Amino acid sequence: MTATPIPRTLAISVFGEMDVSSIKQLPKGRKPIKTSWAKHEQYDQVLAQMSNELKKGRQAYVICPLIESSEHLEDVQNVVALYESLQSDYGNEKVGLLHGKMSAEDKDQVMQKFSKHEIDILVSTTVVEVGVNVPNATFMMIYDARQSNVINWV
């Protein structure tokens, strides 16, 4: 089974079998997810909330839509610039970078470091695989989810 919907859908179509699983309750001990929305002007408040989680020994994902700046999408945050910014803001914290132009080996290495809590903040594009299980990561900030200078965080 894969978390990637297109190959999974194709496989289901080819083999003609589909089992449906319904998850009707959270796993034991799992707290409900709180999703919030913030404008870019509230960035400092979102960073403060992320800092509070980091002080508790937790980890955070920061997701951006672009790897590098684009002349076509000037107002959209890119992962390289944000990675550099967070490195300077969180000098004591370990900040990692993950994006699709990295080799598979480098991506695996970064994810292993994040899983082992050798990285506190993982700045990434949407290349982060759905279903990656890092229970200590309790915060996720998603930039430009609607391409309108919006920050979402979980």
C-alpha cells in the first residue's frame, strides 16, 4: 500500500479489488488535532507557538510550496529562503532541509535524522511522505496553502 494516491488508484483499477478501512476513533493516547489559520502578518505569533513546542522537547515541520524563488510566483515562500531564515532565528535548534531536488539518499538521511530527533525543525516542500510517523513532531506550519500569503499550522 502506498500513501501516494495516483499509483494506488491505478493499482486498484488494474486489479479490480478494493478494501475500505474506516478509522472511527483516534489511536489510544492521541490528542485531537487543532488546525489554525493565520495571515502572514501573524507570523511572529505562529513562530512563538512553534518555539513553545520546541521548548517542550517537541519537533516541527515547516512546509513550503517552492524549492527556490520563482519569477512567476513572487509572493510564495520558498523552502531554501525559509530554511536559511529559520537557521538564523533558531540558532540553538537544529534545522533540517528536505526537497525534491535532493538525492533519495540525502532525503532518507534527513528523514532519519528527524526521526531520531537530531533535527528539531524540518523545513520541506510537500515531498514529505504522507504517513511518516514522527510522534514527537507536534507542530506543522504550512506556507501559502492557498497562495495568498497564508500560514496554516497544526
